[in-house]
Amino acid sequence: MGTEEAAITMVNYYTTVTPHVRNVPVFIQYSNHKELKTDAGNQRTQAVLQAVSAVQSGGSPSSDVQEALAAASSPVLRIIIDNMFYPVTLDVLQQIFSKFGTVMKIITFTKNNQFQALLQFSDPVNAQQAKLALDGQNIYNSCCTLRIDFSKLVNLNVKYNNDKSRDYTRPELPAGDGQPSIDPSVAAAFSKDSNSLLGKIPGALNPLSAAAAAAAAAGRVALAGQAGSSGVLLVSNLNEEVSNTSTHTRVYGDVQRVKILYNKKDSALIQMSDTNQAQLAMSHLNGQKMYGKIIRVTLSKHQTVALPRDGLDDQGLTKDYANSPLHRFKKPGSKNFQNIFPPSATLHLSNIPQDVTEDDLRLLFSNAGGTVKAFKFFQDRKMALIQMSTVEEAIQALIDLHNYNMGGNQHLRVSFSKSTI
């Protein structure tokens, strides 16, 4: 808007009178941005601004503006999932985007530790509508945010129909080596609900249950409340010299209890607060390298981790963390839920004392056994990003330094970041 007063007037008016566009209610609220910056060379941005101006003045967009709009768009969208609590399946994307037109092809992949997809509509207009409606939206409450732009490609070449890629116009394509074939029942668990793009699972207890179902679909694991579901993880192929096995799972939930197996010291049972957190930790940590070994994380058949009976010495193999100060997710609706990312080489640091310098932090993280490649303070210097040379080094640093006492009873908070420096 032209002025802040105009924006305030607009929001106040539409708070009492809900506007509708194509019979769909539109909700208006303030943005964190003070202004919008547009690239003067962006043909499509300029065309949209001209089109809006034309409509505001009572006319219709000129033919050259309409042509620019059509020419600047592609039927192929590039989709990035930010703040990814749980895996997002190809079927989930198809279900969301098919509301705007015929989805012909989808290719999913991971790049820079981020889940991405290329999705082709039958018509560029459908791609435009989907981008305008879905860019910035969350698939589930407070997580799995869609970042959408147009791809430079105008046609996708799909070779296999499996859980990574799909050509809906050619059902005869092979599944490919070692890839599971299409499972049409994957998306059937979802039902329509206004709280998220996909909705909740019938009988869900909280908003995250729908996201847990996506994880279940991707990992073919059981949903909460069904046979075989558990909040207990079995972690194997651990380095036996490492005594604290729980720290790396705390990033994805609150660890309640840990038990190192007596006859198999490289394995442990870890009890999370609930099934959702267990599935989240499993999806992000299974296959990661830690202390030089590839760890395996699966759901356990055990429902709880039992504490040793009174008077029985289990040689310190079982620990109870129920009252631990390290719980990140104890508070309902905590902002920590919005900052959960897969393991990455870049770590986010917070709660940094004012007198701590970049050199102090570089030295601290180097002493954890890794090489610091880059560092950047945030403006207030209470937070920073630090990039290690490998993901394994970052995992090691997080385990060693989360909750590290920086002096004055101020403890450093460390988590994985989606950013790079």
C-alpha cells in the first residue's frame, strides 16, 4: 500500500467484512516486511503490477501485458519445502496441486539438504494459479512451508513411475531398479480440513498428526494408535565408546529415557515424548554418520523403556531424562517446532552472551574436533550461523556443545540450520 495508514485502514475494514475472491474467503493480516522489493528486470513482476494498476483504474490489462504474463510463465513449477517436520510424499504434492489443474508429471529430489520437486501442469495458467495460491502456505499447521517459483524447463522427462518420480500420462513406465512401485493407498488417509492444506487424520489428537501420517506414508510406518506404533526408537551401530546416546535425538523431540542394551552395547532404546517425535527423529537421523559409523534408527516394538527395579544395578545403562533442562519442545506451540531441519553442515547458535566474540566461538567449535569453514553473526549478536566442513562434524559439535555453559549460567543453544553462509 502507499502508506502505513492505508494498510491499517484496509486491515481494519476487512476484519469485519470478509472479502471473497472467486467465492473463496480471503484473510488479510500485516506482514513482517516493511516494503516489497521487486526486480525491475523481472518481466512477470512488472506485468503483474501493470495488470493490477489497470484493474484498479477500472480498465483491463492491455494485450501486451497479458502476453507478457503468459510468456513469463511455464507449466513447470519448482517447489521447495521449508521447515520440514516430516517427509512430504509425491502423492501429497499431487493431491494439493491437482486442485488447480491437471498435474501431468512430478519429479522429487534433495538438493542442498532441502526436499524439492518439479511439477508440470497441463497448462501454464494452472501453474500460475497454483503458485499465487500456494506460495508461502504450510502443508500442515506451522510446518512444511511451500516455496514456489517457475522452472526454466517447459517439459519434464520422467523415466520411472515410483515414489520419487511420476508421469501420470504414461502409467506403463517401469518402477526402476530397487524402487517401490506406485502405492495408490498412500494418500487415502487424508481428509479435508480447514486447518491445513491436506487436513487431519480422522480421530487425530493434535495438528501434527496429519504430518505424522505423511511420515508414515513415506516410511511405511504405523500411525499413532495403530498396531506396531511406538514412541520408542531402536538406534543401532553406535560407537560403543560414546556413553550419551540421546543428545542427537533431542533436536527432533524431547527424550524421556535411554537404555543401552546390555548384550549389544552398540545399540540403544530411546523413548521420545510421543510417536510423532519418534517418527520425526527416525526420518531425519536414519543413515546419518556419527562418530565414524552409519547409525540405523527404527521404531521399536517396545512401548516404553523400563527403569531398573529398585536396588538393581544396571551399570548405568539406563537413564531417565524426564526432568532434563534440555527439553526443547515441552512448551505447547513452542517456536522450536518451527525450526526443525535435517542434519546439515551449518548450525544455528542462539543465547550467545554479548561479550563472546567470533574467535571465541570458532575456537570452541574447532576444539569439538571439527573444522570451521564459515561464521556469521546475526545483527543483535545473540545468534549466529557456523558452518562445519561436514555434516558429521556438525552432528558431533551439536552433541558436544548444545547447552554448553558460556559463563554467567548462560547456556548455548545449538540446532541444525536450513541456511548456508
